[in-house]
Amino acid sequence: MRLSRFFLPLLKENPADAEIVSHRLMLRAGMIRQHASGIYNWLPLGYRVLRRIEQIVREEQDAAGAQEILMPTIQSAELWRESGRYEDYGKEMLRIKDRHDRDMLYGPTHEEVVTDVFRKNIHSYRDLPKILYQIHWKFRDEVRPRFGVMRGREFLMKDAYSFDLDMEAARRSYNRMFVAYLRTFRRMGLTAIPMAADSGPIGGDMSHEFIILADTGESAVFCHKALLEKPTPESVNYEGDLQPVVDEWTSLYAATDEKHTENHGVAPEDLISARGIEVGHIFNFGLKYSRPMDAVVQTVSDGTIPVQMGSYGIGVSRLVGAIIEASHDDAGIIWPDSVAPFHVGLINLKAGDVETDRVCAEIDARLSAAGVDVLYDDTQERPGAKFATMDLIGLPWQLIVGPRGLEKGVVELKRRATGERYEVSMETAIDRLIAPSSGS
RNA sequence: CGGGGUGUAGCUCAGCCAGGUAGAGCGCCAGCUUUGGGAGCUGGAUGCCGGAGGUUCGAAUCCUCUCGCCCCGACCA
């Protein structure tokens, strides 16, 4: 993609409306623009990141045995009356009437809908277990949206729902999601720590929030420092017993400030006290919806029983902000390779110069042909402005091509995260950017 | 939902107290110069001063109402 053609409205100054760093950087880097309070337009650069995050979530959900579906954004109030939540949910639910004066709503969550899908189509224990998920826009009419996409009213969320015959099976589904979450966040370059959360009326110990540590996090969190070093499980067999993995992660102390107690038994030097951002939440809620909504299956013996259910959320759009909170410096964003909107920013220091133009065009063509996402700055800006732009938008690699280097037969490869620079030949630079080890 | 603040050019903001032809910097357009860390000079375009009423000879400025947005607290992926 040539920068001269790319829709990338940058801001040099900090917008007055943005308080926290991720919000400021997302506006300055031309990723989003606000439409209304807590509601955003996603511009090309931001949307690319959103899609990459979404894809990682999707791949890990699929790997864990969940199946993707898509449910409606607009729901009928009927189902919510069945579950009893229509009256309970309060003003956060956006209520709408259609032309026939029927009560509708813009879905803040989908337990009712998915339970309805289940009960109408699955009737036998033989069809269990099932985990269904979607990646979908939701709307919660927050009293006070803030922090840009971290706390918007409209947000993209992955929500999964599990259906099991009994508690033992429900725990296995829960564990699948637990492990999938560890892997999902790790792939985005984040250290997400599962912390015990309020389990609600049922569910026992089966409720965890996944929290990433960031100075600007919304809540105070505490955890054993060993959790930060714990390696994420590789090559998981989701059909096997995942309980040991879950136990390993939950045996160490970790709690948000609401659940934090003094008698945690962690030595003071091992206790980390920090700020955290909730990026995921998993919990089992037993029969809460299956019983009132009559989602039952036939058992081995005669008779039917309601299914055990759980739900598993990931704040996909929130993650865009959360990753920036966890990965930036004074100059701008530092994208982890796995979610970066482009892999490399190719900087032509002297657009219009025959030789730099030729070399840049060749690099752009060869990298693109190899499947590497390139943002080629072919504009007439001065070098300083180009460097500042690339640093701001945070692409993992910058490939700098100028007349001065070309005279020596070199181009410059710069790693955004570390600032390391390498003067190498064009061939070497291309090879390194194509190599799998460089990220992609 | 309580408390506070704010709306003036694309962005950041001044002007309002004390009414009298709407401003600056950045950005944008044109030209010349410049070209390895957000360049310089010259010229130019851009505003229903959030909206509606009112007071006044005259309102960005004073009054009333209204809408939007932001921040702090109580709630949430």
C-alpha cells in the first residue's frame, strides 16, 4: 500500500477529548474517529489491527473446539422476558420498538438468543458438548463511556457459550476456554493473568477475569510475580485433560482489588501490586438460562435435564486499546508483530529521486509478492516528518532507503520496538523481512 | 445517575469579565528554496462563534432554554 493513496488522517497535536495514551494515539495515528460518545468509526489502519486481533481470537477458538456462528444484533424482547432479564437489565440495554410496536433491543449480550438456538435444535445428550461463539458488535448504553475504544458503548466482542450434560463436562469446557485464552492473549504479545472473579449464584470456582497489566489500567490488581513468568502452554491437546494446566495457573495468588484479601499468603517480595485491564471473562452459570428457558436434552435413561452452560467473553475492540496501553513509547505505538496493521514501513527518503524510487518500488513489489504487508511512504514529505509518522503508527519494522545509503550500497532496517538499526544490502533486508523469524 | 467543565477554522486554542467589521499557531492550496528526525520564505482559501429564543442601534461576548462532548465519582467486555 502506498502511503500517498492510503486513508490515514494523522494528528500532530493531541486531541482535547482524549485522556489516556491509547485513545490519544489511536486518534493521532488515524485509526479511529469518534462518531458519538462511546461510538467510533474504524479507519483503515485501525480496522486492520482489529481484524488481525479478531483472527487470532477466531483461530484459537476454533482450535479449542468452539464453532463460529453469527447471531442477530437486534433481538426480540420476548426471550429476555422468558429469562427474566428484560426487567432486570436496566438502562444499559438499548430498547427499540419496531414499526409494529413490538419490543426489540440491541443486544448487549447473547445468552438468551444462543439458548434459544440450542433448545430448538439440540435435544439429545449425544449432541453434547457444544461450544458456540461469535465475534460481533454489541451495544451497552454505558452511563459514562470513556477511554476511547477501551470503554465504548458499541464494542466488538467474542462471546462463546458452552452446553454440557453435567458439571464435570462443564468444567472440561471451561478449561478449554481457560487454556485457549492463555494462548490467545500470548499471541498478541500480552501477558494476561487469570484472576478469580465473582462467580455469581452458581459456578463455584469457575469464574475468571483475564487481566493484563498496564499503568493506566482501570482497576488495582494483585498477583504472585511468578505468574508473569509462567510459560503459556504450547501445542495443547484440547481433547486431553486440561485440569493440570488450569490448576497450575490458579494455584498462585491473583486477585482484583474487590477480591483482594490480606491473608493471601504471598511473601511481600513476591507480591505484585499493579493496575490491570480486563480483556476477557469466563464463567460457568449452570442452569441459569437453561432452566427458565427450557433448554433440555434427553438423557441416557428416560427423561430430560437442563444443560449446564457457561459463557466466555473477549473484548476484541478493547484489546486494540489495551495492546497500545501495554506497548508504546513517547514517539507512538509499538505494535507486536502478530497484530501490526503492516509488517514494514518502507520509507523513501527522497521521493522523486530516480534511484531511490527505483529501489523502493522493487522492494515494495518483492515484499508484497512474498506476502509481507508493506506500507510504502512514497510521499514528498521531508525525512524527519516521515520518521515521525512511522514511529507514531508503530509498524514493527522500518526500511529506510535514501540516496546517502544507496551510494554505499545499503539500506537501513530499523526495529521499532528497540530502535536497533542495521545497515544492510537491499537483498539482506528483503530476506530478513520475509523470514518467518521476523514476525509476520 | 450525582458533581465539575467545555463548545470559536481540519487540529490545539486566544477573544467573552468590560457588547462595536472574527484571530493565532499547526494543518490545507500555489510558488520558490530546502531534503537523514515533525523545514524556510511569499501568497492564498477556510468559520451560520453548537442550536433556538430574548435584551440592545449593534451579540462570539449579556440573559433564558436546549443539544453535544469531556473529566471526577458510583457501574461494566
